Amino acid sequence: MYVRQKKLFLFLLAASCLSCKQWEESRLQTRQGAARTAGIAAVYIGHPSCRRYLSAQGRSAAEIAEVIDRNESFGRYITHLAAGDDGELITVEFRQARNNNPDLQFSGDRFLRKRVDNTVSMAQIEGSCRRLLLRVDSQGVVPTLELLAGTTHKRELRQHMRADFGADYGEVQCEGAFCTLSAVRAAKRYFSYLLPTADGLIKVRVRWCPRQDCPKIHTETLTVTGISSRVKL
């Protein structure tokens, strides 16, 4: 009798531990593995495009090498490439949400090294071979974009996208305010260039469908502070 009870106890203990382990893994996946499907990022255009762009700007070989070396130093997972998952700029809305839920995770943007009181100019971003982009992963529909608080975006999107990313990420297709690259998420990641017209503020409202069969369009407002000064449209 005692042996059977002991075996039953050990079986229940093992099952309990397995359930705990599975729950813990699920919790970690929820906290660490959940991918955001919309964000604003300073995306690196890549070494070859960077050389072409800075050469056309009249930068010296030494200056170009310095910019490329700095971008390369961030490594594969924090370089903020067009096909990457990390690198979003922290938004006002995220800070507010994290006040109520400290477990919320954020990838951050090491390139800008922004603090709340820092201001970074568009000239600094673009001169470092970065592009300020709204990135949206939408499986169901083409996203729609509403520009708020004086925010604007570049015209001739296809021309800019081809010059910045087309050589490395495939065919460029544009519709409305967004473009896709055929080699990035099967052309289901949408990009739009953002520019501030009022110093220190980027604010947009975006609507999209994260899944092919999602019951309704998702809407989110994204506000990034500390991005200032216009560049030529």
C-alpha cells in the first residue's frame, strides 16, 4: 500500500512540475517572444546603400567608413535592419502602458541612445544612413495611415524606397502611404517614411490587420518625441 502511495505521489509531483515548467515557458514566451506588429524605427539602409548614399552627399571615404563601422558595431540583432524585429523607438503610449504593467517588454533603440530629454535631428538620422520609418506587419489588408500633430512623410515613396532598400530586399511595390519589399516578410511588412514638421514630435494613427482572418482592424496611435528638424522632402 505504501509503495503504491509513494508511486502515486511521485507521479503527481512529476506531472505538477511538468505543468509548472510548461506554464513558465509560456509566460516567458508571452513576455519575451511576443512580436510587435507596428512601430517607428530608425532603420539602417545597409552597407552598400550607405556607401552609395554618402558618396552622393560628398562625404569622404574616411567619413563613410566611420559611419559604416559604427552601424556594424551594433551587431546583427540591434542594427535595426528592414527585415529585423527590434529597434522601435519608445513611444509615449508605451511609457504610459508600462506605468500600469511593468512586465511589458521593449526592444529599445541603441543607435539613438535616446533619453526622455534628448533631441535627435533628421539630419543626424539620415546622415548616419538611417531612415525614420513606420513599420507595420499586416497579413490581412494594406494599412492606412493618418498623420497627426504636424507629422508628414516623404513624397515619391517608391523612388526613395528603391534607392535605400531595393538593391538588398527585392522588388518595391507602393500603395497609398506604404511600400513593401518582396524579400521582407513575403511583402507583408509595410513601410512609410516619416518626417516631423513640428520640432520634437512624430505622431501617427495606423490601422491594420495583424492576421489574415482577424475579426476587425487594429488601430493604434504612436507618438515619438525628441525627433526634430525637417529634411528636404
